[in-house]
Amino acid sequence: MAITDVAVYAHLGATDIEALGRELDEIRRDIEARRGARDANYIRRAIAFQRALDVTARLTIALSRKRFGWLLGTMALATAKSIENMEIGHNVGHGQWDWMNDPEIHSTTWEWDMAGLSSQWRYSHNYRHHMFTNVLGMDDDIGFGVMRVTRDQRWRPYMLLQPLQNLLLATGFEWGIALHGLDAERAAAATAAEKSTQARALLKKIARQTGKDYVLFPALSGRRWRRALTANLTANAMRNIWAYVVIFCGHFPDGAEKFTAAVIGDETKSEWYLRQMLGTANFEAGPVLAFLSGNLCYQIEHHLFPDLPSNRYAEIAIRVRALCDKYDLPYTSGSLLRQYLLVMRTVHKLALPDRFLIATADDAPETASERKFLAPAAIGPVDPDRSPGRPGLRSALRSMSAVAERPSRS
């Protein structure tokens, strides 16, 4: 089963958790005090670059007569769409730039270049997902309602098709996000009229989006409309797959833990911080890959501080990693390829009924709970006043791994 007591699982006492929270609050205060012209210039340059790349890509597609020109333009268009969705749309939608008081670059006014409606996404993502990260029954992003990514989700026969569902979700990710946002808004609506209003709002956005990509731009290309149409279809599919990879690698590799609803009953801010650190994962990236991923290679930092400017996550990550060392907590990270392969292992493995799986629901790579530490060789829970330097979660996990790898005696 999922984690029911975050403190016990993390091997931290109440004193430690509150101290960790204070140090994370200090990071927030420091970044807020230092943000200014540098950050404002960053997002404005990002928007200008994305728009220039979009125009250049579309002109390349329309004017080039060679297949290479079409391919180059399509890849550039997919890149422009990815930047708009992730580094700009996603982060603006989180309110990371609201402090600028720019009416264009504001969470309440930005409408991104994809099928979903920004306002519906903000409720399902900013509130439901970020407030209740990986809490079963509360966070609808756990598998997005179509994927089994933890053994806490009951197996159903249709899940045998999960590998195929995974491919369909990847190529049509923007449509999954659109429907996901609508479902969340309709679930929160009090009346049938409000539900209908939300559905009509999404349909209008879809009509605008598809009209732009699949009618307007092909029509502007005249006799070469097929080139523009296939370029837009291909670019959108490439953008969808990239967004899917980034999101899944931040939430579903080994080490991104799941929680029961019991953990949020009287959760403090410090405990919320700790849950974010345990429930998310990073992947390693240089400046270019970080920019193309919307800086969501720093998913841990993003979940700790979702409304701080994304260009600050790299420096925040250094301080968060240091806190993990100080409190003996794991800092879940790895190469993009490694994280993706771990996700694919989970997706394909959990397509099968539990009787075909080896590990239990408490100590599987993708599903864990504090019960895994009941084994005699494990490092047990600690007192509220844990002494400095006493082994914590990271040491406990290493200890269990060493025991598991030790050859058995005949």
C-alpha cells in the first residue's frame, strides 16, 4: 500500500521536519527578495525567441521545396510549440511571473497553444495536482485516470492493453490534458448548467486551436496546403510526445512515492514540503535541455516552489540537494533515458495482474510504504528529537538494498 505516515517513512522526527520546512522557507524568501529585472528579461526573451522560431518554422515549411526544408521547418515548429507549452505556458500559468504585473504575461490571461483550456488546467493542475501531489483519490494526475502506475490502483482486465494506451496517450497528450482539465472542472461544478458551461468553453477552445493549425495555416499555403497540414500534425505529435516524456519522468520513475489520504489530515506546511520531495523526481539536463523541458527537469524544485521563476530552479536545486544530504533524504534523479526506462518498466509491468508480479505492494520499486522497514535488517523509525547524524531514509534504503543484494547462505 502507499505511504500512510510520511514522517515514519522519511525516518524524520517532528523537530527535523519543522527545521527542514524553515530552511525551505528561507530559500523561498531569498529568491523572492532577489527576483527582478534579470527574471523579467528572461521570460520576455523566451517569449520573443519562441515567437520568432514559430514564424521562421512556418515560413520554412511554406517556402521550401525540398523534403529537408519541410523536415527542418517541422522540427523547428515542434520545438517552438514545446517551448510555448512548457517554459512559457505552463510556468506563466503557475503564476511565476504574476509579480511583474504585466497584463500579457500573467496566469489569468495567458492562453497556451494547445487544445486544453488554460483556466481548466489551472484548477486540475495548480490546485488538485500540486496541493495533493501523489495522494491516492485526491491527485487525478496519478496515471491520469487511464494508466496504472502504482499497485494501489486495482488491476482491471482492460489494463492488459496499457502498453498500447501508453502510446496513444503520448501521441495525443494535449487531448488527454484537455479532457483531464474538463473532468476536474465538471467534478467541481455545483450544477448541471455549470458543467455544460465548462464543456462549451472547452469546445470553443478546441475549435479555435484546430482551426488555426489545420485550416488557417494550410489555407494560407495555397496549393501547398498539404505540406502545411502534415507539418502541423507532425509538430503537434512531436510536441505531445516530448511533453509526455517530461511529465512522466518527473512523476512515475522509481522513487517518486505515492501516499494515502491519511497523510493530509492535519498536514503542516513543512510536511507538505517533505511530501513534495518524496513524491517527485528530477532528470539530469544541461541549460538547453532544461529550457526545452520548461525547467521541469527540476521537478522536485518545481513542486516545492511552483510559483517561483523557472530560471531560478537550477540554483535552487543546489540548495535543495544540500538539504537532502543534511537530513539524509534521497534526491531522486537520473539521466532522462534512465528515468524514462524506469517509467516504461512500471507501465508495462503493472499492465499485468498482481499475481504475476514479484515484489509486494509495500516494497516494489514503483510502490512503497513505511511497512517495508518492518524487516529486521531495516533501520527503524526514529524519535521526534532525532540526534544529528543519525541515519535517515537514504541510509535506510541503502541498508535494505545491501541486504537484498547479499548472497543467501545455504
